[in-house]
Amino acid sequence: MGWRMAEDLEILAALPSGRIHIDRLNGSADHSVAGPFDLCIAGEIQAWLSNESQKDAIDLHALTGADLWVDVVTSKTATNKSQIVSFDFAAASRLITDEAEYSARVADFHQWVGRLYA
């Protein structure tokens, strides 16, 4: 949830608030309201997971799940959405093997002014 999402913010700004599911094993993204869609960060996350697993000698085939859910709210802060969009992100991550489950949570706020000249 940061600068690596720059290419995706225009896409997210056009979507309603909702939950995004990213499957980190195949790089797919699905929005709770809009359905499946392309999200650059999903591929970045998949590549990162693959790279990190190679560095740490972790067999990705041992994972039975590698999910990331991101709740995206764009309505908490009133803005002129034709010029600026405020994003509240709350993410939950889970990696699952036959032996263990690992999870983490993080939240972030981001204001995007990419529509200023639209």
C-alpha cells in the first residue's frame, strides 16, 4: 500500500468501496462488487513472494493458500472525487501450509491527486 500502487490508483478510484482479494500464488485480483479485474500490484506481490521464497529456500508448492484481502474505503473523507480520492486501506494477509498458518494485518491512509488534471 504505497508507491508501488501508483499505476493502480486510477483503477481503484473508479471502483466503489469494497474488499479486494489477491491470490498471491497466481497474481489474480477480485473486487467484492466489481468482480475480477487487473491490478498491477497483484503481479508485483506474486513476483515478490516467488523471489522471497527462492531466497529462503521455501517451496511454494507447500503453500495451500496465500491470500491477501484489502478493504478499500473511499468515502470516509469527503473530497471532490474528480480531483482527489482519499483511500483507507486495511489489509489482512494469510499464508497456509499443511503444518501452520501465518497471518498479519496492516492499515494505511493515502490521498491521491492523480485526477487533478483529468
